[in-house]
Amino acid sequence: MIDGSQVLVTAGIILAFALNGAVIFTILDVKGASWMQRRPGPLHVGLRGFIFPLAEIIKFFQKEDITPTNVDSAVFKWAPAYVLASVFGLFVVVPISPTLVGSDLDLGVFYLLAISSLSTLGVLTAGWSSANKYSLMGGIRAAGQLIAYELPLILAVVGVVIQAETMSLVGIVEKQIEFGLPFVLSGQGLAFLIFMVAATAEMMRVPFDMPIGESELVSGFLTEYSGVRFLIFYIAEYMNMFVLCAVASTLFLGGYHVPLLPTEWVNFYGPVVLLTKTVLLGFILVLVRWSFPRFREDQLQNLAWKVLIPLSLLNILITSIMKVVF
Amino acid sequence: MEALDIISYFLLLGLLLAAVKVVTTSNVIHAAISLVFTLALTAGTFLLLSAEFVALVIVLVYIGAVIVLFLFGIMITRAPLGQNAELDNEKNKGLALGVSLSIFGIFSYVMLNTFDSQINTTSGTSTELLGEILLSRFVFPFEVVSFVLLAALIGGITLARQDNALMDENQI
């Protein structure tokens, strides 16, 4: 039955993993930008500015939490909570090592997809309740984008599920260990690409940041938010990036294991391996962010509906045929 | 009484309150958000009954897709902030009460009549088993449902694209 202390330990691990992940990815993003664009970036807090996220958090706590007069107060105040809950929920099933996992559900993949769809709700209500044209436009764009890219995300994962014959994330990693190669090299390369593109769109990062679009929509659904509530959206964005990279590592790159390392030591090197893979994927996202211009709204929708969804259906077809043949 | 019983009573109480809020509030977005809570608590109840597949389907399909489409549709048409008196329809209140009470009565009667004698506790439904049954014993209904969904999809697209001939293809 439910053991109280176990629940607390799990919650603690998830919290530590999620918050540290967000901090690591914030540093990665900002320092990556400064390296790529030859600008100083954060330099003063800590060694070469590497603990600036702490200063940033303290700054946001000091700021006034403004609720404009005409907004729908209750909806406005609770909107960040949906996004945060959705992101925390995602961390529950990601296996950091075979034993260090919040809960290894049989339906792990299905759970991930169900929970990740909740953040749309937060973004939409945030946009609407701000009582602001720019916010509403941002919220609607965000919802349209999240709905469109959720489909290729789900369909790309279906290929992995067919190949692994299980929906448990630990099970999927075990299958990859058994096979000797991560799925990205053994048939799911296309699915990996689709997953990463769709995940970037789900994170609403450049080149998919149409909903924020600071040069035309002020800052989209975030326009009216300040102080702690803005901080929650901000942290949730980086946590989302971290957890989606961790999920991609688990599903496609072999998770907490790399070939040739002895499996009996996996509990020791597992967390390090998973973190390394996650940070490498995050680094690719940073490179993409600072290299590409933003998509136009119609290009963005076309990419999802006309390119990614047919490709992911093709991937499912090929995977199923291969599964029957071999 | 076990701890789980107490939790489930609280869940059901919350469910009732959220459901009442859906129909009594006079702001359409508030109604949609209350519906989210209603569905989330329904999913929670299913989780307590160890039917995790059903719970997740509710979260994925209803909260993640249906409600988001509701909100999306409301927001791109009209969604005034604050109270909206038009939402209440005084004339039909009695009718609505009658319909909902009769649905409640029929469902309760059918449920109690069918399952009362054979309530048995299980350790939960295995999703693997569910999948196997769905694709072996119930494969025909399953295919029929997917056919109906496909027909609905094509019908929706046809309706939405009716005026397409009038539009210049390059403008889209």
C-alpha cells in the first residue's frame, strides 16, 4: 500500500532533479548564447558568473507580484500552477537509474503524453485571463502550436513503443541494453528527429517561439506576469526543456546506460550517464536556438501537419513491418 | 474505514462541488476550468479504483484535448471577462433538472441492477490484458468505432472546407 515516507523521498528526489535540471539548463542557455554570440553574458555572480540563476531567482522574489485591475484574478493567479504541475508530473516516470525512479508505471509513456498535455491549459488560461490583446493572441498561438505538435510527439513515441513492446520507461531502457544499441541507431532515427523537433515546439523555444514573439506580441501570454508568477513560468520552461531532453535520452539514446559499460554497476554511473546525455541534447537545443530565425505562424503549422505527422505515420508503418518481418 | 476510503470520500465531495460549479457559474471560461477539475477528480477516483488506464485516458483525451479545444473555440470567438447573464436560461431550468435527474435515475438503476450481486474486489485491471481483449474478442466493435471516428473526421473536414472553391488557393 502507499508508504508515506517513500512518497516523501520520491517527491524530494523529483524536486531536486527538476530544480537542478532547470538551473543547469538556464546556465547552459545563457552561457551558450554568450559563447556563440561573442558577448560577455553573466560574469559577476560566482566563478565566471556560473551561479547567476540564484541571483536571478532572488531578483524575481524581490519584484512586486502585480495583478492588473481588470484581469480575471483567480484564473490569472492559478494559471502558472497548471504549467508547473504538468512539468513536475513528467519527472515522476523518468528513470534516473533502474532503482532511482519516481514510479515505474506500466503505462509510463502513455502517462508522459497525458500529463504533458496539461500545460496547454495553463498557457491558454494565462493568455485569456490577462485581459490583454497580446496575451490572448499569444495564448491562442501557443495552444494551436501545442495541439499541433503533440500529435507528432505521440506518434514518434509509438514507433519506440512498438519496437520495445513495452510502455514502461525502465522496460524501454532494458530493451535497449538487451539489444546492445540505443533505439536511435537501431531503427528509430527518424522518430528521434521528429521527437526532438516536436519537443522543441512543445517547449516554445526558438525557432518555435511564435507564442512569445517578443518583437510583435510584447511577450505573448507572459506579458502581464511579473515577480514570482513570471518566475514560475520561467522555471517551468527550463524544467520542461530538461525533462523532455531526459525523456528523449531515455527513449532513444539508451537512458542511464551506454553500451560496453558493465550493467551491474548501472546504479552508480546511471545518473551521470543520463545527465550527460540530457545536457548534450540540451546543448544541441541551445545551438538551434541561437542559430535559427523564428518560423512564421503558417510555416509552423504546415511543418507539423504536412511534414511531421505524415513522416511519423510512415515511421510507425515501417516499424510495424520490420517488427512483423524480424 | 481505511485511509483510502476517506480519500475517496473527499475526492467525491470535491467532484460534486466542481460539477455544481460547472453549471452554476455565469462565466463560460470558469465553467470550462471547473469541468477540468471535475474530470481531474474523476481520473483521481479511477486511479483509486486501480483503473489507471481509464484515468490516463480521461486526462489525455478529455482534459488534454477536449477541454483545450473548448477553451480554444471559446477564446477565438467571444469570451468576455466577468459575469455573463446570457449564460443562464431561466425558461429551460425545469426541463434541464428533469432530464439530468432522469439520466441519473436510469444510470443508477442500470448500474445497481447489473453489478449489485457481483461486486468483487480485484487488484486492478492490467492494461496488457485490456489491450489483448480489445484486439481479440472486441476487435470488431473496436474497428467499427475507429471507422465511425474516421467518418466523423472526414465529415468535419468536408463541412469546414465547403467554401474552398471560392477562395484563391494562393491566399491560404
